[in-house]
Amino acid sequence: MTRRSQRPAVTLERLPSLGIKERVAGQLRSLIEAGSLQAGEQLPSERELAEQLGVSRSTVREAVQFLGALGLVEIRHGSGTFVRTDGDLPSEWLQWTKRHQVEVHELLEVRRGLEAVAAELAAERSHDLGAMEDALAEMEAAIDGPDVPGLVEADLSFHTALAAASGNTALRHLTESLGRELLRERGAIWNEPGRPERSLREHRRIYEAVRAGDALGARTALVDHLHSVEQDVDVLVDRTPDEPNRKTKAR
């Protein structure tokens, strides 16, 4: 009998359509943190998850890829997805950010240009800011934990919602794509003492300017926020010791 057949069935809740990818990832994270999905255990198949949650397989795939990018699960092509059994995630996020410092700054520069335009357009055009409001509420709730993966999800949701509020589909897709490239950097930043509260204030400032229809204020708040992130990246990198030499594991 295989291990998969011995595992008890995992109970999942059907989900509403709003913020569906983030909700799928959040529910899977909750199961991992509660021990319903234990270290080393294989997740249900993509098809099983999609059926139980009432979502598409592509939505499940994107949610699992998000968890994999953060290091919570290991995706073994041809075998399935497994809950990570080892590793210190905060340390991994820091080391990744240190190794990719130049790339991180380049991506943040691109984000600053794209999202500054998105913020201006959102202030000028948008009348539905519900997704941004939801992301702020999720961010505030995750701070109390603190739930760092939840904060990363909420951060990504906020910036995607901001781009969507611009009414420019290309901006939305580019913002979402760039955001996925910086998940580990986001984890490292949000894990820093004091940063969650500061970031929440910065995001609220962006939202308030958009809500007020203040295009210049929204652009300025967005640029100030990403400058703040860049400064924190440099502080983190400067004080993070180099990763010790390790033998490469054979796979």
C-alpha cells in the first residue's frame, strides 16, 4: 500500500471567487501550519484540490507555485508536491536576497516605474477599490501573528489590485509577474521587526491617495514606499553574514 493511500482525507472548504489564488494558497498554508498536512507529506493532486475547492486546476497550480517559491513546499516534477521537511525559511529568504541584491534592485526600479503609472491611473480612473481594501485588511490581520507568508500574499494582492484599478490590463499582468519574481525578498523584508507596521502605513497612504483621486499623491506615495523597501534591502544585506559553505545534496 502506498503512502498516499494511507493518508486520511484532507477536508477543504469551497471558496468564493474574490482573490481566489490567494485564498487557495492561504488555506493550504493553514493546513500545513495546523499539522493537517505534515512535513514530508504529499499534497493531494492538483485535480483533487481543484475538485474539493471548486476552482480551476490552473488556480491550484498558481497557488502551489506561490508556496513553492516561498519555500513552504517542494515541487518534485513527476512525483508531486510535498511539505518541506527542513530549512529555516527566514534565513533562506535573507540569503536569497543577499545573493540576488543587484537583481532585486533592478526589479524594484522597474516596479517603481510601472507601479507609479498604475497609481496615477488608478487615482484618475478607478471607482472600485474593494480589492485594495481587502488586501489592507488581510495585511493588518496578518501583522498580529505575525504571519509572514500571509503578509507576502497580502502585499502581492495589494499591488496587483492597484494595477487592476488602473484599468490597464498590461500593467496588471506586468505587475503581477514582477511581484512573483520578488517573493523571497518580500519574505525577508516582512520578517523584519517594525517593517510590517511601517509597510502597512505606506500602503494605506497609497490607498488613501487613490481613493481621494490624487494622482500625484498616489504616485509619490508609491515611489516613497518602494524607496523605503530598497533601503531596507540594503540594510538587510549589509548585516546578513554570508551563507556557510555546504556540500550540494544529490537529488
